[in-house]
Amino acid sequence: MSKKKVGIIGCGNISAAYMKNIPNFEHLELLACADIDLGRAKARAEEFNIPHAYSVQELLNDPNIDIVINLTIPAAHAEVCIQVLEAGKHVYVEKPLAVTREEGLRILEVARRQGLSVGSAPDTFLGGGIQTCVKLINDGWIGTPIAATAFMMGKGHEHWHPDPEFYYAKGGGPMFDMGPYYLTALVALLGPIRRVTGSTGISFPERTIKSEKKRGQKITVETPTHIAGVLDFHSGAIATLVTSFDIMGGTQLPNIEIYGSHGSLRVPDPNTFGGQVMIRKNGSDWEPIPLSHGYKENSRGLGVAAMAQALISGESEAHRANGELAYHVLEAMHGFHDAASEGKHYVMQSSCERPAPLSPDTVL
């Protein structure tokens, strides 16, 4: 079985899930990890039995590494992705692809020039939950999709996160934090977006940190914390998406529902790989649907595995969590904010292919 050798840059909290999962994928071999703090890289290498702990430059210089997974902070995503591509390696980056549209386009341009592939999280849409929903839609269980609703409603990260300031600075907020999961799932279910509009607000201009490390410290909010958006898809479907850090009393709204000409589909939390799928045909009650696909547990790295499969087989459609999809989502997130600021629809300048569905027996 052919394998692509993988290196990871960024050994923070999220790296553990990738390092744990990568050995379980047939097409991946984890060869090295790197961090600006070499001690942290060495600790991760020892914890997960990784052969090499490198500085960032040492990892980029290693000719044996085919794919680099970029797990740095969002502000560094573009810079590190471009360094990886210019070193002649494919890159897969945590969400979002970049902070700005200009940075995102630059990554794609460098990749095209170098003849290399770009991938990006989230890859949760490849899990058993959402892939079951994709199959139900494709098989006509709810007829033609007409509309959708999606809600990410919470009271903000200052209640639990040890360092929540970033989430309220420019480039943060609920849309850029959690929007990639919801928008990627909607594109997987309904196809590319034609235009968006929305309204944004800052309900609480100052936040007080509740977590122990910085309890009592104040945060000045610099970015919208409640974004209500509408999306028109090229397929004709219309969706409502609300992301909020301002819902202090909780909610019973579903994460995502798709409404078709013959029924409705309740989609699991797009920040998970599994979850409960529910369907309601016209005139019947909601009923659970067993998951038709695997990868129901935390499978971070699934998108990297699909990318490796595509590189090995030469079948480009197998690379589902690709840079074009990630850029389309990034543009839409900015589009909501632009539309709110300018009081009009934002017409998308990018498009992407609706990701090819996985077959139920896929093993990556």
C-alpha cells in the first residue's frame, strides 16, 4: 500500500488528535513534527512515537516529507502554507484557510504555480453523520432541497477558555470560529453559494473572563458576536445561518435542517463526525436513520487521508477537503460581514465543486 509521508507544523492542543489518528489511515505515515518551541515538538514526538522532532525549517528541508499539516494559529496560516508550498510540499491547513481573502487567494496561486495540492479543515463533513445526509439527499429521500436553517448559538468562550481574547478581536467572532464547519457542511449538502447577505451586531461591548486563569479580566469586543445571514445557492436553495456568542439562556434549535419538496432532514452537529440523523416525510413523525457510512468518531485527519489517496491514485475528485472549497467558505464568511456593512447582497466571486460523496464502504 502506497503511503504519503506527513509532517506536522504546530504542536499545540489540536495536534494530539491528528497525531493519534494519522497512523490509522492506510495512505499516511507520520514522520515528523515541528514547532517554534522545539521542546514542545520533542514532547509530542515522544508522546506519539513520532520519528523526528524538528525546527520548522528542518521539517521544510526534509526531502522525505510529502504533505505538511499546518496547525499554527490562524494569523500564521497563510505565511506557513506558502513556506510549505515553496519548499515543494503539499499542504493541509486547519480552518480557516487564511484570515483574509487576499491571503487565501495567494495560497491557491502559489500552489498552482508549484503544481501542488492544498487541503483545509474542516473534514467533519466526510464523517458518517453528514455523509449519510448527503446520500439521503442524493437518493431523493426529501425530494428537491428547497431551503435550510443552521444555528451555532452559544454564550461565548470567556466562560471556559483559558485565553479567550482572540475570539473577540478582529478576525475572531463566531462566524470565523465556527462558521467553517457549518458552511462547509452546507456546501457538501447543497453545492456552491451564489450570494449572501446578513446583519451583524455586538450585543455586549465588554466581556468578563469567567475561566480561572484570567478570571475577572475584561475584554473589549472588536468584532461582531451575532451574525444572521441568508445564503442563496446556485442550486436554487435558500438557507438561513445564525452564529452567535450572545445567547446567554441557551437554545433548543437544531444545528442544521434541510427542507425538501417531499420531506425534511435533520443534520448532526457539523463539528462532529457522527451524530444522530433524523428524517420527516410529509405527514409522518421524525424518525432516526442509521448512519450508512463509517468514520463516526473523532477522525481528524480524514481530509488529509483523502488528499493522499487523490495524490496516489491521480483521481482529483478524491481530494474533497480542498483549497477551492476552503476559499469559497472563507469568502462567504467575509461576505456576511461585507453585506452587513454595506447594506446589500454580496455576490460570490469564487465557486467550487460540491464535494464528491464517499461510498459507504470507503476506507482511507
